[in-house]
Amino acid sequence: MDHNKQPSVGQALLAAAMLLPALVHAETAPERGAISVKYLDYREDQPGLDRIRVHAPSISVLAPVAGDWAIAASATTDDVSGASPRYHTAVSGASRMHDLRKAGDVSVTRYRPGGTISLGAAFSTEHDYRSRALSLQGTVDSEDKNTTWTFGVGGSDDAINPVNRIVANEGRQTVNLLAGVTHVFTPLDIGQLTYTHSSGHGYYSDPYKLVDNRPRKRDQDTLLAQWNHRFVGLDATSRLSYRYYRDSFGVSAHTLSTEWVQSLAGGWTFTPSLRLYSQRAAHFYFDPVYGASTGAPFPPGYVFGGAAFTSADQRLSGFGAVTAGIKVAKQIDQDWSVDLKLERYEQRGAWRAFGDGSPGLAPLRATSVQIGFTRLW
Amino acid sequence: MKTRTSIRTVLALCATVAGLSGCALPPVQPWEKGQLARPDMLIQGDGLATRFNEHIYASKEAASGGSAVGGGGCGCN
């Protein structure tokens, strides 16, 4: 890379762009390395109950190797504590928990004239859960470099040993496939379409929820469309994405996300964002209406010891959610940048789109703060 | 049956994109890609922030994934 003695902010941004993997112009390996550090503070609540709180420092490193190779790695720890309802959003009897999750991943990428190939591995450990994953992903560029095809295959193997010993030595194995295409439509427009399919079998129930018995097989499909447009006159970029999701539990979901990246003088960037989400309930989710003789948390007609699939997990209900965020970033010089992001999230049954949401659930609210820096080397 | 559906979806996806790629827009030349090299024009954004968000959303919503393969699971969902 050609280093000017007095690099401009624009050049610094361009330099940062060249470091990122899996981008549309990634036919050449990165020439400089990068290290990023971030810290997340997350807390959620519902009326009458402070729920989960998370502190999560993380680090990522990108290192170019021997001209045509790059190694990327990241590590994080999640310190998770707080309360979680045992069924629906019931405050009474909510379980208290504290856990430390450690997770990391590493990938090696080989850059060739017509594309790339990457091999990745990931792991995650908690005191009652361990996950290991492998992935292989390749890209192929068209001759004019305006279209990039992406193909990927991955697999994960999870081991589950809940502390309440409701089950022991359970597991879950998943295979996932990806096919996508990125296309440069104009000098100011780029779009990407990605399809993924995931097929898993094993233990999907939540051992800490009451009356929770889920199928031992789950197929998931997603279709993700993303579009970025550059407004040169405004020195701004719009980033749009839409994801359709469906699975064999009967859940279907729509996610619409948008960001407006506004560049300002002095290397400042101001990015407001909005995310809209809506999901249909799983077919075995039941509303908070309980049997006359058994009472909560058992649904009417519940058979003790039966094999019927049931769940009162709020995450499988029908609801809508809105996230509003703001990110402020500052490019200090050619090598250093810092950023701060604030987000507010709320989900409610009444906010479900394209149908009625699940009744009787308390709204869930969350606030997150992310602060970080990146250093090029 | 599920696999056949997935294959059909991929083929439909390929056909759609091939059609879009071949529409009347003239090909963008290498010297016209300066704006596309900006960080905010990259399809994939901040890696660590994306991991945070995907992890958090996967812990409180049923839908997850869509942009990658081989991610590790967790006990949060």
C-alpha cells in the first residue's frame, strides 16, 4: 500500500476497507493487519422484572500472510447474569442464573486471481453447553469482477448438560449450506442475495423452561437481500436489508433493517439505524391460558408424561419487535478509529405484522451499549 | 423432500440473479468503483458488532442466521 506522509481521512477509510474479508473487491489479500477491541453492555427488562444482563469484551485480529493468505480470529467472553421467566413472561418463580460464556473463531483464507477459499472453525463453551463448528466457504468472481458467487458448507456439534440434570449428555448436530451472489449494479449500487439452509437434529428443548418439549429435528431456511446505495452529493450511504426466515417448528419471520451512514467533517461518522422484526409463533407454542384443574403452567388438556410438543417460551410466540440505534464513529488518523453505538429494543405481541401476535405477554425491552476501537498495523 | 425444496430455491435464486445481472445496466468499469470501496459500502459491516447483534437477537427471537455458515451455537436459545 502506498503510504502518503499526510494521509487524508478518506485514504484512511479506504485503507480500512481493503482490510476487511469477504468483500466484493476481495480478489487480493489484505496488505495490512488490523486489531479491533469492543466492549458490550446489555441489559433487558420487562415490567416488574430486571432480566438478563451481559458484559462482553471481545477482540478480533486480521493478519495478512505471505501475500496470498490471511488469518482472521476473534475471541469473546460473555458474563451473563440475571433472571429469566420459566414460562411465558411470568415474573413469579423466574429462574436466577449466572454464567460465563467463552467463544472464539479462526479462519484461514487463500486469495486466488478468480476468487477465494476459506476454512473456518468456531467454539463456544458455557458451564452447561459446548459447541464446536467447522466451515468451508468459497467465492468465484466473474471476469469483469462485478459479480461474486459465494458457496459455503458448515457443520456444528453441540453438547448439552444442564445443571438441573433434567437431561444429561444430550447433543445437537447441525449441517448448514449457503449460496449467494453479490453484484455491482452501478458505480453507486451494490446488492447481495444469500440463501441458507440448516438441518439439525438432537435436543432443542429448553431445560430451564417448564412444560417445554420440542421436536428433535429442526430445518431452517433463510433468504437475505441486502442493498447499499451511495449518495455522493450528501456524502452518505444507505444500507438496506431484508431477511425472510422459516423453520420446521412453524416459525416464519420477516426482518427489515436500514442504516443511514452520514459522513461529517473531521473524520466523524453518524449512523442512525432502525430494525423491524416480526415472527409467527411455533405450531406447538401455547398461549398463557392454563388448564382449569391443573393451573399454570400447564395448558388445557395437558397430559403428564405425554409426548406432545409444547412450549411456553416467549421466544417461540408470535410478536413484533423494533430496534432503534445510533452509532458515532471517529477516524482519528490513518491507523486509529473509535466508535460508540447505542441501541434500544422492544418486543410486543401486538406488534406482529401480517397477523395477530400472541396475547398475554409482557413487553420485553433491552438496551445495549457498544464501545470499541480499531488499529491498523 | 426438504433437500429438493432447498435445491429448487437455490436454482430459483441463481436464475433471478442471473436475470438481474444481465439486465440493461452497462457493466461497471474498474475505474468507476472508487465509491464502492468505501467501508460503508461493504455488504458486511463491522465484524464484532455483527457477532454481538446476531448473538443477542438469537437469544430472544426464534429466527437466526442468514449470512454465514458454521457459526457456533450457544445455550442461550
